[in-house]
Amino acid sequence: MSAQEPGTKSVPLSITEDEAAVYDRQIRLWGLEAQQRMRNATILVVRLKGVATEAIKNIVLAGIGKLIVVDPEDVAEEDLGASFFFRDEDVGKKRVDVAKPRIESLNPLVAVEALSDASVLEEDGFDKLLQGVDMVCITDSDRNHLIHLNDACRRLNKPFYAGGTYGLLGYIFCDLLQHDYIAPDRSGQKDASKNVKNTAVYVPLKTALKHRWTGMTRRQTKELNPAIVFAVLAVWEYQALHQGALPDDPSAAAELESIANKLIADAQVNRQTLPSMPKELIETMAATAAHEISPVCAVVGGLLAQDILKALAAREPPIANFFTFDGNLGGGTVVRMSMP
């Protein structure tokens, strides 16, 4: 038995009794075929810090088929505050080795593979790893590394997510290539079908970063909270200039401010809305960007997982394509960066 809606691949509608019992509520929510699509998916998550912890929890509980986690680093004391996979006695041990049994305990129906060899993220190793996965999620990485891995995913036609936090700020970027999804018909026509197929065409990160904010009114610009967007982009540029190091001292504020203001000018942001970066925001970022704040990680990681599941289920539109979260206000906005 199989079922198919426009724009989606047909998958056999078979599920075990155990899966039916565990996933009953969400099957009722988005249907058996969407659940089957998730169950058949292998997701790769790179770097196991606070955002990844929350994202992994949610996608594993939702019932993906397999999770591959890659992180060559050891548990550090600062990891204990934002990741519930780690305990005091885990400091100095490999993050993935410690986390694997705790991830498996969340949902025994999900296969979990843990890799601590850094070479799997390099050139041929990463390409080989990608061949066995359906979607990639890179967390808490620097801009240049994200661009490099995103390009590799593009070569092998793998949907790509990135997410992370910098103190009170967070972001999610996604490149889903050409993504088909089913959504309710909101055209208002009486004879319209209940669901319609939609297609979104995404761009790689290196293209998104060339986005220009021209042609937008003052109000439209303000609604997107551009200061938070450019705070994240300024941190990325700072990292590129400092061998991957994040700003971690008030003395970095002047350089961070200069970087942000140049990015704002280059992107042609409405000057009435954002003539320059707010000094208070810059000073906060200079002092806190290198630190994880657990509630911010929980929000960003939760939203990241939600969007990954939405993309897998091919129901409703995913993020298009750059989301930023402002922990000061407790809200976020989505900017459509260079997408057609």
C-alpha cells in the first residue's frame, strides 16, 4: 500500500506496532506518509554543543530513522551549562562517546552513530559521509567552514541546515536546494483542492551573504530587525579575521562595531532604519558572543529541529532562508536573503 500527493515521493505506508504506539499523536497531526518519510531519513549533525543538544532531542523523539553525530572535541566544563547530555564526571571525555547512550535512551527506535574522527569532515571523508545521509545540520561553526561544507552538500545534492548562538543571539540558515512541499490552499477559491504543491528555490550561504536590502521601505526593514542580522554577520567576519576565535572581551567592541557598520553600508540597508549598529548591542556581543546561554540554545535548537522535521515531512514552508533570534526581546525574524 502506498500513497502520494503532488510533489512528494511515494513511500510504502508500513509501520510497526511499536512505532504506531510511540508516534500515534504526530501521525494524527501530519499523516502516516510524513511520519514514514522521517523514519526513512538519516540526519547528520556536526558539533555537539547546546543548540545541537536541543535539536537532537527533538528530531530523535519525533522518530527519524538514523542520527549520525560528528564531534572530535572533548567535554569541557563550559559545556555543562547548556547541554543536558553531559555531567561533571564527563569532562575530558569525547563528547560523542558520552552523549551516544543518552541519545539512544530518548528513543530506542532510532539508530545512533557517533564519530569523533575529525577527518570525516575533510574533503573526501566528508563527501563519503554525505553519500549515506539525507540531510545535514552543522551547528556552532564559523562562516568559512559553513560555506565550505554547504558547497560540499550542494555538490552531492544534500539539504543543508546551520544554526548556532552567540550569547543572547542565535541564527538558523537553510539551503534546501529545490524544495517541494504540500500546504493548504489559501487562494480562497471555492473549487480549489484542499492541498497544493509549492516549490521553493534556495541558494547557498555564499550567495545569501551577498544579499542587498535595497527596495525595502523603512517599515519593512524595521520589521526584520536588521541590527540582529548584522550582529551575527559581524561576529562571522570577526571570526574570519581572528583564526576562528569569537569576541570575548569588551575591548573587541570597537573592531566589531567597525565591521558591522561596513557590512550595513555594503548591504545598502535603509539608513533611516539602521544608520549604524547600536552601541549597546555591540558591547553586549563583544562580551558574551563566546558564551552559551541555555535558554537561547533551547529556543534556537528547538526551532532548528522543528524546521528540519517540517522539511522532511514536506508539509508547510520551511524557513526561507535566514532566521535570527533576539534573546533580549524573546522573538525572531526571517530574512529572505538572495532567494529568487
